[in-house]
Amino acid sequence: MMGILARSGAELTPSAEDADVIVVNTCSFIESAQQESVNTILEMAAHKHGGKEKKLVVAGCLVERFRDQIRKNIPEVDAVVGTGELETILEAAGLAAPERNHGQSASQFVILPSRPEGDARAAQGRFSREAWSGVIGDLPNYLYDEATPRVLATPRHRAYLKIAEGCDHPCTFCIIPQLRGQFRSRRFESVVAEAERLARSGVREITLIGQDTTCYGEDFGLKDGLALLLEKLARIEDLTWVRFLYAYPNKVTGKLLETMAREENICSYMDVPLQHASASVLKRMKRGGGADVFLRSIAKMRRTVPGLTLRTSFIVGFPGETEKEFEELCDFVREAQFDWMGAFAYSDQEGAGAFGLEKKLSPREIESRRKHLMGIQRNISRTNKKKLVGQEFALLLEGESEESDLLLEGRTPMHAPEIDGKVFVNDFPAEFEPQHGRFYRCRITESHEYDLVATIVGD
Ligand code: SF4
């Protein structure tokens, strides 16, 4: 949306005070996200009441779920933009109608073709589901391509790159497939062209995302699509680090692991949300697998990709989760020794399969289990981070630390942007003038529960 707006002549500002049009991009994945979205809309609505006239646009997943309620209950909202209708941001912002835009002619605005890739794919019947079963009337099938303008919301040296949209998995706690539509991959050439363009513009680290990156290419009959894509991205010289997030457990193939092990600029980093470890809970989640299968698969990952950093996340307090099933999860976490782990409290979502399940746990019980699991991981993390002291790693220097002006902050290949612990840099050779967005060698000098302290030792 920022790219489309900027290409049409809009000037972007992070300040709601200064803006003529305020766009609130929302999430409605779980209840706390919905609440946060509504709070932000109300906060932004207050800006409409003081002084200059402003437009308020609400975009994103909340619109897909509650389009009519938003319009009815928050009259300050001038327009809504769902996840499948991004181009309408121009009209919503008042930029697509020339007479409303201070005399600029329509030719000054580039109207994008709608769903350049999604349309083609739908016409060829490549979706893996026959019928749309979402909570909204229309199937969202928007998919951007390399020609879609982008404005990076991340620092200049790194970018997220979405390789696919939507999801065909039936996880019973999740409404993402209903919000985002069926799984569809971007064209191979489109992803590569965008990665090359990003590299030319100074991006050195790319993080591939999608609801399920490991299914990449399946919808157009590509086998091991992600591995093939990584191979191709590894050839782009200026990209120093490429990683992907959100792997689906049983989609991590031997070829994918071998590609990660072989290609130097593909980070040895695997994010595979397992959601639980008890086979009976996983069955109720409609995901399959269990502690034994997962442990075998983790052993294979570590065997094939030396020095692998492993990240996962779990949902705690799924309906009917017994103490025994929770204990299975705790034992599994102790054994698997993840480098990074997140634990989320189960959030009941209308429209999700699990909404109708019995034996819901109380929020208090769920929170106490979540804390217990995080406590186990904290100890594991503390012990394992200690072993890194004295070792040297590549470091991408990101800038001044948010914690203190006296510290710099960076990441090693073990750290994905925004989600993992931090590396604080407190020393560097006197002749150095550290530059943000550049790579250095660092030595770890201290470790904490999740964070590390390092010294830059060279280029
Ligand atoms: S794979 Fe992820 S996005 Fe897809 S249904 Fe399951 S949890 Fe939701």
C-alpha cells in the first residue's frame, strides 16, 4: 500500500498529526490483535476531531472479518481496504479521483492491473481447494509481483520478501486461511526479480515469508520449490544472508536441508512452528506428528545442516489439553533444546475449528502453563548461550541500541530480524568507524538469558 501510494505522488509520513490520510493496517489473527487494532483505530479517530480535515482508512485482516461492523460502529472511518483489494487504497485515500485531488489529472496516477498473478493462477484452476469456505464472501486472491511498487518499512539493508500468500492447511486453532485465502505462490521469476532489485538498492539480508514457505511452488506443480528458489537466490552476489521463516514440520525435505548446508549465503536457520508435541493434541489441532517424529526430524536437520539454529513456537492450553499432554510438551522442550522458542496462550476464535471443542481451559490455567513452559526454555537458553562466549561470528550491525546510547546493536546469522534475542556491541577497535547496515566479525564476550554482548574484532 505504501508503494502504491508513493508511486501515485503521496508523501508518506509516520506522524498522524501531519497526515491528511491516516491508514491503520490491522490484524485479526487472535483476540489480542483485534483489540490492539480497534484501540489504534480509535486512537487515530481522535486525530480527526482536532483542526485540519483528515481521512481515516482501515486496512487489513480486521476488515476481512468485520467490514460491516467497522463501518457501522466507527463512523470516523472513511474507507476500508481488505487484504485482497490493495489497489483500492488509492481511491480510499482520495487519490484515484482527480477532482478530489487538487486538480491533478488522472494520468498522474498509475492504476495497477488487479491481481497480476492470482488471477492467472485461479483461471488455471491451480488452487488446491475446490470451494471457498472462508468467513467472508469473496476469496481473497491478491498476490503482488515484481512490478508492484514497494516502500520498505525496514532499514535499508534488510527486507522481507513474501513468496506465497494464503494457506491450505486445516489447523483447527487458526483462521488465517479464511482471512488470507487459498495458498498461491508467486512466480519463481517474480521472486528472483524482486530479490535482485532489492539487492541493487542496497538490501543485504532477505527474509522469505509466507503463511507456509515450505509449500512454495506446490500450486504450480514444482517439487522442492523452496530449495530451488534458495539455490537461485544464493547466486545473487550482493545478498549476504537469505533465510526463510514459517516452515511446516513435515515439509522440510532432505533437498531443502542439503541446499541450506551447501549454500554459504543461506543462513543455517530453521523456523519451524511445531505448535505442540503431544500426538493427541496435535491430532485435535489437525496437524499430525508428535514428540518422537519431531525429535527424529530435528536430529536429521542438525545432522544435515551443521551449526543449525532452530526456532519454534507452541500453543499452550488448546481445548482439552490435559496435564499429562502438557507435561509431554515440557519433556519434549527439555529434550529438543531449541535455540529460540515462543509460547502462545490458546486464543478461542469464532470461525476456527477448535471454537466448538469442549473442555476449554481457564485463561488463568493457560497463562500459568505458558509461563511454566517459558521458564523451562529460559534455563535452556541461558545454559546454551553461555557456550557461545569466546566464539566468533559474522555480525550485521543494525544501529544504536534501543536500550542505551552507549551500546550498538546487531545480529548474527543465528538471529532473525525482530523475533530473536539481541547482540549488544560494547566495544570495537579504535581505528574503526562502525557503519550501520554493514557486516563485521564479532567475538561474543558475555551471555544473558536470551541476549549476547559482543566486541567487533574485524571486517
Ligand atoms: S499452517 Fe499456519 S497459517 Fe496455515 S492453518 Fe496452520 S497455523 Fe494457520
